[in-house]
Amino acid sequence: MSDIDIPSLPPELEWDIPELAPLARTATLLLNVPDTPGEPTPADSSIGGPLLWPADEPWPYCDLPNHDAAWPHKSPPDHPVPTVAAVQLYAHDVPELPFPEGTDVLQIIWCALLHEEPDEYAPLPRMYWRNAERVRAAGVLDDVPAPAEGEYDEDFVPTPRRVRPTKAREYPNQDLPREITDAIWPRVEALEARHDTYYTEWCALQTKVGGYPAWCQPPNWPDCEKSHRMEHLLSVTGEEDMMMGDCGGMYFFVCPECTTGTEMPYAFRYDCH
Ligand SMILES: [Zn+2]
Ligand SMILES: [Zn+2]
């Protein structure tokens, strides 16, 4: 069986629309694992699952003063609020991540309230690269604080789930160059009609590593401080239980070139419908 797996990709796609061939990328979809019993553990790659967090490192709180109130509360909390686990990925599951030397776990947490700043009305994430063996040897934090009512917006609290990394060939959606779009669109529509599908089905607009950002708004690629165009690391998109503002997404970018030690510059973007 091939490791390229999007069932809805028409086999003649690149034959009919050769302009798309050089734009194809391989993404790693972080598919749900529906049949595995039990919640994810710190040993699992997961979305929203418990993290392998060092016991001697305090769980991060967000102390920004400019929170938006979580619906249906009328005023935002006037104290720091605990962040929530968003993503954990192990190198043995997703080896294509650009792990800084000596690290094998990627973790992303975020404050699940909206912030007026620094990015307009978005959750506020932080990214960590760790060495799993070192964390295990020193002890894992098992008493992780959870935000209380009014300290989180449920639209941004991921339902814990293990992930099944699955490679897929995909094509750009918002990143499709304008000059190509006009030329290929009649052929795209013919293919859509023949296969009873939509072009966006070929773009993997879902939670994934690599490939194109799954944005639903026009592209907004960040540069690092040294003006390098950053690389798309991963996208986390809205799901049934985590709507992210009507199924928007959080998109993470890194500049591997500017890595020092285990610190890699990162940036994020958020959008919604
Ligand atoms: Zn916050
Ligand atoms: Zn850079």
C-alpha cells in the first residue's frame, strides 16, 4: 500500500492539469484514531492530550491583561489563567519535523482565551522542543492545572485525541498563484463535476504537519527577525468540538535556519470564517 493516501484525489488530476504538478506538496495529516480505547497519555502524540512536561518547570499561565471575556461571561478574568495543551508530537511518529539537535518531542500550548494583542483576537500559543528521555529521567509533571470556568473559551480547547500521522499529496488552496488559477479553473471544474468533489478536497484543509497552511483566508506568511521567509510547521484546524471561531485554524511557522540550541524562532497566524 502506498503511503500517499487521499481517497478523493482524481487519478488523472496532474494529467489534466499539469500546472499543479510542480505545486504539489506532501503533508502529514494528523488523523483521528477513533478505535483506540482510553485517553491519550503523555507518552502519546496527540491533539489536546496530556504533555510530557518536566516536573521542575511550572505549567505556563497567561498573564496578559487584554483578554477578551469568554462567552457567556461579561468580563475577562483579572488574574493569570492556565494555558491548555494543544499539540504533542514525537519524533518516532512524525520524524519529518525539524527537531533541533538532541530533541525528539514538539509541544504547543496556548491560552484558550482571545487576546486583543499581539495578534488580533487569537489564542496565544507557545512552542517547546524537548528531549523525552531527559524529561522522563527528571520527572513528569502530573498535576497540570486546568482553566476554570470563565478562564477559557471552549472554541479553543481541543478534545484530547491520539493522532495517526498519514502522508498525503496535496495542492495549494489560498496559496494557489493567481496567474495559474484563471488558466486552470475550467479544467478544475470539469474534474470536480466528473468526480463529484471540490478542489478544496485536494488541499488537505485540516490538522496536519507540513504541506501548505490550511488557511481559510488569504495567505499571510511570516518572516523571521532576519527576514527569512518562515516555513509552515503545522496547522491545527477547527473540529466538531473545537470550532476555533467557526472552523478557522491556528497555523505555525518556524525558521530552522535561525535555530540556536533547542530554540527555534516561531510565529503563528490565526484565521476564521
Ligand atoms: Zn491569555
Ligand atoms: Zn531566520
